Amino acid sequence: MNYRKKTVKDVDVKGKKVLLRCDFNVPMAKDGSGVITDDKRIRAALPTIQYLLDQGAAVIACSHMGKPNATYESYVKKQTEKGKDPATLTEESWKKSLAQLSLKPVAARLSELLGKPVIMAADVVGPDATAKAAALKPGEIMLLENTRFEAGETKNDPELARKMAAMADLYVSDAFGAVHRAHASTAGVAAYLPAVSGFLIQKELEVIGGALSDPKRPLVAILGGSKVSSKIGVINNLLEIADTIIIGGGMAYTFSAAKGGKVGDSLLEADWEDYANDMVKKAAEKGVKLLLPVDTVCADAFAPDAHTQVVKEGEIPDGWQGLDIGPETVALYCQAVKGAGTVIWNGPMGVFEFPAFAKGTEAVAKALSETDAITIIGGGDSAAAVQQLGYADKMTHISTGGGASLEFMEGKELPGVACLLDK
């Protein structure tokens, strides 16, 4: 995939109406109060929004929020599958569920951050949105309602994309967390409008794309998380370009079992053991160092206060489960990071949510914070861990898209990037 794409600075936006796809899928208070509990994603969009407004564009921002049921029928089907009584599922209860995923709180917060009014549309391509878009003047900003309130959004419906595009002169994509999805607002609209990236996506493409195509060496990739199946494509692609690959997290136990080790009750994908062995063999053939845990912190239960012990790799007793890398592995992995030129990290080393099993993840984060290497955190749980442990400001780049950065590292084409104009 060509990641050298035109940005907002490569086109004239003055006097233009710009459809700007943001990622405003922010966490909300679970009590239905409409309180945003973390506005990082809104703040991340500010540089692009401010630039467009300063350049005299009229901004029509849009985003999804959560996974609403766009039709009453789909709402009833989904809730019935969850065991709810169909008799209690009224149209009123459906509309109430939609209201909890409205972007109105986002418009209010965005207005506070920008210091100017944000006009809120009551719909996405309905009469209110189209009228407000038509009346929008240069230097003004409006926000469409949750794009997933439209059933055609996730199906990349051309008619919905056409209607959204009809409100604007230019499409700017700045929601990296959604570019791996071919939806109407992330890719479909580019069939009807010239499409460029905002600053957020520009940075993601330059940093991650640069690390994959022309890294400062040695390139060390640290891969954690629970499942080999979700990372096999990434491992496969990185074996072509990395100098060292470090494996941690739950997926390490599939590698251990594949070698004949005892993994007790640890997370295991037995169907993927052959793939794990293939990866080890491929690494050896390509001269890539593939580092696997040499010891494990295991527990007698999946609980924060479980009894623990450190055992050698492949020697986890029955009834016990591995929940973190052991001290010898920590030392091995931190040493591998020290001499790196570039480090890409995706996935924690253990169950970092429990303090007793966060030591491996914390040690790796600390090692990255102390290296002179370019350090890239691939979104998702690893980004959350780095933030939680207080090392975020020491990293070169923390990706804003977990699934998107993973697919990028796999070498997959990202629909929301492929649709943008090439430089």
C-alpha cells in the first residue's frame, strides 16, 4: 500500500466546505449521563480542525460512536440474542439506546476546546444536516450526528456516501482508528470527492510507514497480547523486515506448547501450534532473532490476589496459568531493546491490569523510555499500558488506532487510506 498521501496542506481549502472524518468514539460514563470520561480523541482532532478553520474552510465534521442498532428490527434481534424479552423491546427503548450514543456531548466538548460554537445536526444526511451544511459559512464548524445511526454506514452504501459527499467540496480523513474499515464515511465518500489526509493520519502514515519501509536499524518488534491468531499476519510480515522479534503475553504459551512445553491452564490456541513452529523456522531461515520467554510468572487463578510462582518456560504445573513474563525474560527483553534503532511495540507482556502481573509490561515500557531508539506504540492495550504506567510522554509515537495499526503492520491495504490522493 502506498502511504505517501496528499494532506490538507497540499490542497486549497479556502472557501471550501470540507467533510472531515474524525474519530470521536470517546468513552462515556456508564450511567447514561452523557459525560465524556476521556476527551483525548477529541483533542487529537484539534490541529486539523483549527488549520481548516484558520484557512477559511467551513468544516462538516463526522464520526461514529459505539455500535448502535440503526434500525428497530436490528435492535430487537440483537437484544433478543442477549436474552432480553422481546415484549419489553419497544420503539421507545430503541430510541433511548440511540440517544445514549448521540454525538451531542462531543459537540459541546469540542465547542469548549475550540472556543467557538459547534453547530450540531440532528441527523447525518437528513433535512437538518443538509440545511445546516448548506448554510455553513467559512470559519464555521458543524458536527453531523453519529454516522452509524445510518444503516448504510457500515455497509459502505454508495447512496449514503453520495449524500454525505453532496454537502461538501473536499473530503479529509483524520480518523486513523477507523481507516481499516471500508465504511461510507471512511472510504465511500472518496468516490465522490477529492480526498486527502488530516495531520493525525499524516503522522501515523509517516511514522509507522517509515518504520516499516525504511527503519533505523536494528528494528526490534515486540509483540504481546493474548492470541497468536490475531498477530500471525503481523509476525509474518515483520519477519521480512525486522532484525529481532520479541514474543510476550498470552500468545507465548502457544509457542511454548508447540515446542512440547507444559503450559498448565495458560491461554492456548492448540490449532495454531503448527503456525508457531513455522514462524520459529522462518525466523531461523531469515536470520531474524525470535526471542521467546525463558521463564514465566504463573498463578493458581486468574485473579489479582492469586498465589504466584516463577517457573522455567515449558514447566507450568497443572492447575496454574502463566500471567506475565518472568524476571530472566524481563532482563533478556530489556537488553534486546537497548541497542535498537527502532522499536515497534504492540501488545502487553502480561495481564497488566493486575498489578502483580504488570511487572513485565512495565519493565519493557521503562526500557523503551530510556532508549535512544525511535519508539512506536501500536495503539490498543499497549497504548493503554504506556499511558497507565506513566511513560507516554517518553515515546516517539503512540498510535491512535489499535486495529488499524495492527493491519498496517501486517502489510494490509487500509481502505480509508487507499482512497486518498497519492502524492
